[in-house]
Amino acid sequence: MSDNTDAALFELLAVIQPHITDGAEVRRIAELLEQLGSTMEAAVIWWRRAADMGDADAKDYLSVLIDEGIAERRPTDPT
């Protein structure tokens, strides 16, 4: 993804973030970031947010990312 596209995407996320109230919505943002070719670091941030909001699918996928060495394990992460 180009730098301009990344910047526009992150600006959009900053605008909509206050209106997101559900872990499934946050998980969808993480999925879209991956699909659009954003950095995995950016997607992991949103996977963590969704997991922290209680989204079971996000918790499962975050565990996979940790097991594969894509994300670092944190004390609050699911095991």
C-alpha cells in the first residue's frame, strides 16, 4: 500500500474509532487492514483491540499470530 493510502486509511480510522462499540466491528477493521495490504503491525493493533473487547474470533486469531511469531505475547493476551 502506498504511503498516501496508508495515511488516508489511518485518518479514516481515527475518525470512526470513537463510534466503534463492538469487538466484531474492530475485528472487521483488522481483517480489512490485512486485506488491503497494510502493515501487519497495524493489523495486530486492531486484532488486540478486538480481543480486548471480548471478540472470540479475534482472541483465537491473535493466538495464532502469537504462535507464528507475527505478534509478541503480552501478559494480557489470550493463551
